[in-house]
Amino acid sequence: MTADDIRQLIAEHLACEHLVVDGDGHHWYAVIVSTAFEGQRQIQRHQRVYAAVREHMQSEALHALSMKTFTPAEWEQAQQQA
């Protein structure tokens, strides 16, 4: 799988304001910003993203995905602090 493949899988299942996927072909890292995360705990947000890629993780086409998830307001605040 490529970063574009993973990005497309996530975007098909979750409306994202900002979505970046990077990795080395085996271990992937994503930054995901979505209004769908409003009112959700981190575990709920991650479960939602994993649901989008579950099939590929079960087949081991996608080995590892780490992520940071933000609402648009959280993302804006994180960018101001960076």
C-alpha cells in the first residue's frame, strides 16, 4: 500500500478537513482533522479511522498505522502552538 492508498481509504469513510499520511511502506503515520471527531474521545476517533482500513489491516496489506486525530478547533490550536 502507498500513502495515497491509505489516504483514499480514510477519506472515503471520513470527511476530513486535513489528512496527511506518511510512512516507510510498513509503518504509517497519519494526521487527521475532521468535524466528525467533535465530542469523541481519542479511542473513539481511532476506532473510526481503523474501521476505514480494517480490511487491509486484517489482510496485512497495511501493517501498522499510528495517528493523531484532531477536530478543526484542536488542529488550529495545535498549529498556533507549533
